[in-house]
Amino acid sequence: MTTLNESRTHQFFSVWITSGLVLYLCGFFLAPSSKAQYLTLYIGIILPALYFSLWQGKRYLLSEDRALLWVLAITLALYLPSLWVTGDVLDTMRKNLKGVLFVMSLAVAVRHLHIHHPVLAARIPAILFVSSLAALFLFYVVLAQQGLLSRGNIGMGNLGDNPNETGLALSVGLLILAVHLIQQPRVTGLLLAIPLIMAIYLANSRSAMLGLAVTLPFAIFFERQQRKLAISYLIACAIAAGIMIALMLEGVADAERLLSQRPSLWGEFLSHYSNFNLLWGSGLAGSITVFSEVQGVKLEPHSLYFALILRGGLLAAALYAILVILAIRKHASSNAHSNIWLYILLFGLITQGFEGVYPVRSPNSFWLYTWLPILMLLMKTEKRTQALA
């Protein structure tokens, strides 16, 4: 909590970065467009984050568990594939440096929130849930205007890019509600769950449905202190996924149909990067899209893990795995009363197998299920740091 002995400059930037962070997080659901949310990060977070990084860098980077320093090191390491792109390396590094700035600005903002406003930090899931309810209302407004669409219905504003992102975002609201209902079952909560589930179904977001099918039972078992059963369920899901992959590789199951033409898209990406190496990838090039001859449109990789291996190879994938492990270990060793960020991260790790782009890029809607839960878990402080005079 901000104390009286802090300077007015510090208090000014504290209000700036805190309000900017809250607006940015609500923007995942309520921003009028992805560009508008992008500008919220620019105006509301980056400038004050630079102030805290430059004038209080020692306090934020080196105090307590040095979690912010770990994030900085891994983010810079994920940025290094810019060095071995084909073309103008310096121009590529300059452009990709923005990705590092975006990630670290969000990390500083989350760290600041945990240090100075721990009560507000604990209420972020509730704020996201209220935002998701407003987005849910707007979803049904659009539904009434457009009627049922065969390829899935979309929301409004930032949830109107495509139906898959609509389903993914609303799933976060459903997860937050589900955890609350597990702890405090109420009829009103169940009544709210019905339109959320219907909206996700009408969005026809298969990745969201898959993520919920794994995450919701895990959350139920975990919240009821049946942790061995929760882990066993995850292992069973992993085994089932392995069997399905084997069947698709053998041609018994139709991978193109089951994975919405993702395999052909990934093959087209690899054909565009002849310098690809499994160990260090093809480099972090400026463009993240290819024109798909199969689907007839320009597309992103549609997989966080494929993007990691394509750009930075197994080295980048290992670095990202370390980041996730650090977040989970930090949560496991803390005295946290809520596991909601753990569940959102699990949901993100599942769904981002079929969505997402390279993590050190310009911010996008997928940060809701990846960077946000990772940072909320990693940046949490167990003790209040002393405010600087």
C-alpha cells in the first residue's frame, strides 16, 4: 500500500500505472477494438513502467525473490532469435525490441500492483468477471442482430475479431465463476453460468471447449483438496492426447478435420522457412503470417508451441517451459488462498496449442491466458516492501 513518506511524483506514477493496468485488463473484454487496447497499454502502462524501472530499478528487480529479473532474463533470451534472421538483422532487432518493452512494462505494472495494492491485486479476477459479464451482454446484443452463424457467433469490440477469441475470453469468466461456485455454491451463480456456457457453445470455439473440458474438472478436484485425483486427471488427459496424436500420425484419425486444418498451415510455415533448424529455429523475423494456399488467406501460426519452435527452436520452447515452471513453483510455495491464476494458466497452456503466436511480440488477446496469469503468479509478494522516501 502506498505510504505517506513516498514522494508526490511516486504517487502520481503509482496512480497512473495502477489505473492503466486495470483499464488494460478490462480491455480484454470491453475494448472497442484490439488497437484500442494496444493504445491503453502504450499510454497507461509503458510510460509509468519506465519511471519505476529507471528510478526504482533496484527495488523492483533485486528485492525479495528477484522474479522480475528472471522474467527480464527469459524475455531477453526469447528475443535473441532476432539475431539469426535472414535479412536486415539490426532492423529486425529494433522492431522486435518493442516486444521486450511490452512484456516488461506489463511485468513491472503487475509487480507494482502486488507491492502497493495487494487488496486490488486480489480483486483482479472479480474485475475480470464483471467485465466478462458486460461482454456477455454485448455478445447477446450482437446475436440478436445477426442471428445464429454457422461458423460461430462473435462478441462486440475486442471480442469481435473472430468467434474463437470470443469463446476463449468468455471461458475465463466462466472459470472465475466456477471457482467461486465451488467455494460458495449459490443459485444466482448457477444462473449466470448458463448464458456463459451457451455463449461459448454458440461461438463454436473448439479450443475453448477443449480447455474447459480439462481445466474445469481439474479445478473442481483441486479446490476440494483432492489433489492426487486432480493430478491423475491431468495425466489421463495427457495420455488420451498422446493416443490421439498417435492415431493422427498413423492416418487413422483425420488430423486436418480434427485440428481445423492446423497441420497443413504448419507445413506451409515450414516450407516458407528453408533455414529452419529444430534446435534454434528460423529466427524471430518481422512477419508472423504466411499466405495459406489451402485456406486462401493470410494466417498466423495458430499455435504458441509451434511458433516457439519455428522462431527459436527447442531452445525457445525450453525457455518458455522454465518460465511456466517458475510461475507454478512460486504459487506452490506461497500462502495463496486463490488458485484462479493457476487454472487460467492451465487453460491457456491447453488452448494455446492451437492458438497464439510467439510470446515476445506485440500484445494481443492471447496475453489474457498466457502472460497475465504467469506474471500474476510470479510477481506476487509475500511481504510488503518498505516504501522509499
